[in-house]
Amino acid sequence: MPLSATSDRDRHSQDPQPALPKATFNFRCIGCGSVISNAAQDFRCSRCDNLLEITDPSWKLLSPRAAPLKTLWRERRSSNAALDLSGVWRFRELLPMPESERHVVSLREGNTPLYELPRCSRLTGVLRLYAKHQGMNPTGSFKDTGMTVASSFARQAGHRWVACASTGNTSASMAAYAARAGMRSLVLVPEGKVSWSKLSQALDYGALTCQLRTDFDGCLRLLQELVRRAPVYQLNSINPFRLEGQKTLAFELLEQLDWEPPDHIIVPGGNLGNSSAIGKALLEMRDVELISHLPKLSVIQAEGANALVRTLREAEGKQLIRVQAETRATAIRIGNPASWEKAVRVIQATGGACEEVSEVEIAQAKAEIGAEGIGCEPASAVTLAGLKRFVRSGFVKPGESVVLVLTGNLLKDPDFTMEFHRGDLFPVAPGDAGDRLNPLRHPPVVLDASLEAVIQALERAEKSGPAHPNV
């Protein structure tokens, strides 16, 4: 039976499982560069208090094997071996590995689709436009690709409790993987600021869910204090094992593009772990000659949660400018992003940029992605809204290729979608927003239960023109 299909820890401990290659990874401080073999519970450097990242000297030895690696990874797509069924662990040559396969916790994450976006291509004028949809992961967001790695190392270390602060997606993912591994999970979320769709996932997976009277940043601060006093293992993106799993989005994307890097990859920016992970993967792929050059990695934030934007514009990326975050794109409603220094580094290393977009732009872009028959949660839509700004400024050229990273599924925030289509999201639409948004709205129609009423509704719809006239 595949590892992903069982949760019995005791049975795993009795089953003979193949040993994996001996771990050779270390933790390196992103500030002072100190290298250590073991990390404290807060995953910070004991010398300078900066965040840690994972490094492995054996990865640099892979460059002569780049072509065979590509072949091996593709062949694993047709394998039924437990690790190969995961879109994360099939790239294990560039990941930190547990001591034994029995420690791996998987829900067959990864292997997400890369969609062409013909309607949005016409809207933006960008001829080669794609969406890498991480919302197609098991719990509906990109968090699963990192959680499989971090929860596996938590399981290996024998932790009974894992914990996270969350705006929703992390809690859903962590609770699912903890349940699969037979661990208990603690979730800290800001009261009244998390979609019930996301919170319901954590509840169903058995998490102890605490709604705190604070924002996400307050939840994260409390978690940092908790892990120093209680035997709880934190699974936020401060944990560098999370970012290692999230690297595989880039490996998989480049494989889907036959290892031809796009000109641009555009990512939503919240706590900034995902952009940091993707950037780390791009640099590592270049170093081992899997790709010949780097795409530009850019981050988009909501105007009301624009800490990275302000940090780059006002402090040249040298000091974090914290903000009081407020946006309906709840997945990125973060004002004190933990991984800001990592994000600054990868944006600068790849020649990328950082932009902010308004609430109206987010809502419009979300509806336009929905018109492709794909859909996403509001935070994902900032990528398309940001692309439009990049095209207007000339940073993105029409002839270039662009990949938008969609981080969460449409079903993550149905309240936003319903309010948009009913016209309740912006009761007083600013400026010309009504003219831009109204053609994209499709409110439900209440009718008598008669054939005539339905036929009349069809005729009215036909006369009003196509469902998406602007796209």
C-alpha cells in the first residue's frame, strides 16, 4: 500500500522500509552565512537571529548529470512507487531526505496543471501566457508541497504536536498532513479574518483551532513564543523544510516547459515564503545546469498589505517597512512578512520586480481568470492584475512568455465570489470600477419553477450577449 494511503504510525514503524540516501544537508543563515547541522525550534541563527535555509553540498555535484536527471524525473511520472506518486518527492535528488521512506508523509501532492490562458492573453497583449495552478493540490493550495517535506521531518523527529499561525491555507494543509501522519495539530488564526471554507478544513482534519483576537502577525508572534516553551514543532514557512518542498513547483514548471525558462514568473506576495522558495529553486537549477538562464521572478501584493513593495521602494530592500495589513485577499493579508529578506534576495538575483494592485483590480482579475474556466481564490488573482501593470510600464513585453502562479483554489473563498457577483463586494464602486466590473458579474436569477420562466431567462441571456464580453 502506498505511503500516501495509510496513517498508522505503529504499522509504519514495524514495516521494513527502504533506507534513503544518507542526509548531507545543513542549515545556513541567510544573514551571517553560519552553517550548522541542527536548528533550534524557532529556525533562527543563534548568532544574528536571522532565518535559516537548507543547503546540501551534494546538490552541486549533480551538474554533470543534468540530462539523466531530467529523464529520471519524467520516468517517475509513470511509476507507482510511493515516493514517485508525489509531485514533490519525485524530485528528491534536490531535496533534503528523511532517514527512511517510512517517515515520509504524502497525499500525492504536486503534479499540478499548467494552463494556457488564451482570453487573458488577448486582454493583456502577452502572447504566451500560462497559469501554474497550485490550487489543484490535495487541500486546495500550494502549501501542500511544502507541508509534505516539513511534516515528514516532524514525524521523523517523533513530535506529537505540530502548530502554525495561519490566514487559512497553511492551517488546512498542516492539519491534513498531521492527521495523515498520526500527529496532533494546533492552529492559531486571527478571529473573523479567515475564510470559513479554509477554517472548516482544519476543523474536519481534527486540529485544535484557536481564533485569537489579533491579526496574522500577532498569531505568528505568539507561536514564536510558544515553540520556545512547549514541545510543539512549528510548520510555518519560517521552517526551511517547508520552502524545500515548495521549490518543486519550479522544477515541475520547467519540466512542463521542456526546460525552457519563461521570461517571467509572477507570484502573489504574503508571508513571502513561496516566492523565496521558487527563487531558490531557480538559482539551484541554474547552478546544476538544469536551465541555462534565469526567468525574472516578480512578486505582487495587495495595496493594503504592501510591506515588500514599500520595503523595496522606501528602504531599497535593506529594512522591512511593516504595515497594518487590510485586504479581502485574505491569504496575503500579512503586514510583517517573515521571509522578506529571502524574497528581496531572489527578486534582485533574477532581475524581477515588485508591484501592488488595488482591491478592484484583484476582483476584476479574479473574474477574468474565472472566464478561462479555471478559477482561483482572490490572492492568486493579484498575479494577473500585476501583469497588466507590468505591461503598461513596459517591464513585460508582449512577445515575452509569462507564467502566473495561482496559489489557491476558487473554493477557498466562496464568500468573495458570491459578493462580487451579487454586487455586494463594492457597494460604492470607486471611479469607473462599476463599468469595468459589471460585465463580469453573473448573479443568480430567482425564477418560478416553470419551463416558460426558464426559456425567457435563456432568451434574455442570449440577447444580452456573451457571458464574458470583455474577454
